Amino acid sequence: MGGKVKVMKNSTIFRVIVLGALAIFGIIGMQAYWVVSTWDINEEEFDKKASLALYNVACELANLNDAPLPQRNIVNRRTSNYYVVNIESEIDANILEHFLHKELERLALYADFEYAVFDCTTNEMVYGNYFSYNPEKNRNLELGNLPKYDQFTYYFGVKFPSRSGYLFGKMQLSIFFSVILLLTIIFFAFSMFVILRQKSLSELQKDFINNMTHEFKTPISTIKISADVFLNNPKIQEDERLFRYASIVREQNQRLNKQVEKVLQLAKIERGNFELKKEEIPLQELLQSTVESAAVAVEKQGGSLKSFIQVGDTVIEADRLHLTNILHNLLDNAMKYCREKPDITFSASAAGGQIRISISDCGIGIPREHLHRVFEKFYRIPTGNVHKVRGFGLGLYYVKNICDAHGWRIRLTSEEGKGAQVQILIPEGRGSLGFFFRQWWIKALLGWRRISARA
């Protein structure tokens, strides 16, 4: 069974890793597509604005020279950032720069540019000027490489050396979100690594505790047999000191055995192979016997245990062993967390379609800020360096899990310095809609806890 559980846990971890990796790759792919699409859109917008601005400049020069424009091929894009403009008339470089600056600003294309005019007498491109909105920023640019175009007679060339920087500037928001996403993915991957590592250590710890508790069973049984032999020996019974020591050995052995059984039962619950052995139980008889056995221990401490059990002939379907265990756990807590002498009230009643079992004490109580955590595993209320009551913080966690497994509700009310009260609410009938809904909800909750524990 343990092998099957480990296989299930490993398969769950594998599914989590695969789904996480697919999610990461999917997010990276979507982000990359978004960035590339944004770049393409900005690049297309830049090209359209640059072409329109250069066409308007050609129109302005043609009107100025009172010359017609060519019928076609006015603006030619030679490279990603270099354009050649055909106007079929002579060009004044100073007027050209003015028109270029005006038209580019009119279209909100604030990109640095350089230009050159073709001189047909020398058959060379005559460099005009470089116009920059931020000269310091573009000091390292390579300028002046504006090749000629042999198919036109009168034309000028315009180049945008900082085109890539301009496009990146337009994509600052996209780049910012991409960096944030990358950092998030790195953090997620690191978190997955830490979680898997912690889970591996947790599994190692659980296996060690389970193996250790199983190994404890044999010496505990041996000690019990040995203690019983000592206590039944007439010579030991005659010696008060030896009899007292033997009794202490048996009592502590019983206490240790209870703790080991509790750890083993909790391990079964967390592994998901825990099954209740339900049977029809006369509640009055079980509660009465539980109170009578607990009353002996209370009287030994000089306290009192008052009981008010009024459930009549009520029969419930429950696991007798676990029901007895959780009642003893609650009574033990009431005894352990008393002030000087335990003063406990045990009551049970059947009314309104449910059975209410209540255990209240006048002990030290629980501070309000700790009430919502007392049912957590291994949780103990901080008391500084003073630990008058020993334990592992498993008692109430065990009680809560057994109640959840049965579909019962448990309530805890307490006030510091004035004691505590624990109530277990058991549905009296099995035919009500509320009972079936509660059972379904509890099973779903337990199933989710098991999946979370395996993951």
C-alpha cells in the first residue's frame, strides 16, 4: 500500500511539474508574440509616417520649383531606415532640411535623421546634415552612409540612424512588462524548486517518523508485558517502593503507546488509506463508560468530573475506537490544562435533530489570538521557555480529523483565565438533506487535503 501511495504522490508531482512547465512556456510564448507583434506594428507605423512625410516634402519642393512630380515611385524604401525620394527638379539643401523637419514634426515622428542630395554633375551623393533631437545620446552613430540610386536623376536620400532606438523607446511599456514577467517566471521556477525540495525533505521526515513509530511497537509491547509481570508478582506487591516504580513504568508505557498509536493513525489519514470501521453504538453506554474511566484520573488529581448525559436510547453509527479516543483526548486536555485541580463538566444531549457532546473546564483557557490555530498539526500555544504540559501538538489535530471523517462538527470556545469548552455536534438522523450535503462536503474537503498533501 505504501508503494502505491508513493507512486500516486510521484505521479502527482510529475503532473504538477509538467503542467507548470507548459504554463511557463505558454506564457513566454504569448509574451514573445505580443512583443514581436508590437514591434511589427510600431515598425509599420514608422514606415507609413516616414513615407507620408517624405511625400509631403516632395510635394512642397515641387510646388516651390513649380515643377510636376513623377507619376510613380516618388518615395522608395531602400533599406529598413533609408529612403530615396524622386522629384525630377533641382533641390536646395537648406530648404530641404526645413521641409523635412517640419513634416516629420507634424506627423509626430521625432526621430533623428540625416540627408544627402544627388549631384548629377559629379554623380555623387552630397551630404547635407544630421539633425538630432538629442545629440549627446547619438554621438556613437555611424553617419554619412547614404548610397546613390542610379534610376533617378533628381532625388535626395533620407536616413534614420536611430530608428531601432526610436522603436525601442516606443516599446518601453512592453519591455517593462516583459521584464516583470521574466522575473515572475524566475521566482515561480525558484519557488517550485524550493517547494519540491521541501516536499522531498518532508517525505523523508514522514517516512522516518512512521518507521520509527512502527519500530517502537515491539519494545512498547515488551515493556508492557514486563511491567504486568512485575505488578502481578507477590514480592513486588509487598514492596511499596518497587510496586510504585513498576506502576510508573506501566503508566508511562501506556502513555507512550497512545502517542505512537496517534502518530500512526494520523499518518494513515494523511496517506489517504484511512478507513473508519463504523458500527451501531448505543451512545448512552459509551459516554457513561468513558466518563467513569476518566473520573478515576480526575479524582487522583483531587478534582471533580460532573456528568449530565441525557441521550436516552440514541444509537449512532461511528468508529467506536476513534470516538472513544477523541473523548479521552478532550478529557485529558481538560485535566492537563487546569489550574490546581481539574473541575470538568461533561454533558450530552439530543435535541433538534442533532446530538451535542460538550466538555468544559475552568482551567487556564486559551488566548483569543490562538483559538483559530489550535486544530493545526504540531501547533502548541507559546508559553516562552516554560512547558508545564508536555505534548506534540497532535491531540486536537487528531480530534478534528476524526470529526471531519465522520461528518461531525466541532466547536471550541475559550477565554484566557476562564477555561474552555469543546462541543461535538453529531447529526442524529441519516435521512436529512443537510446530513447528506455535510457528508459530501466533508469528503470533498478531505479529498482536497489528501491531494494537497501528495502534491
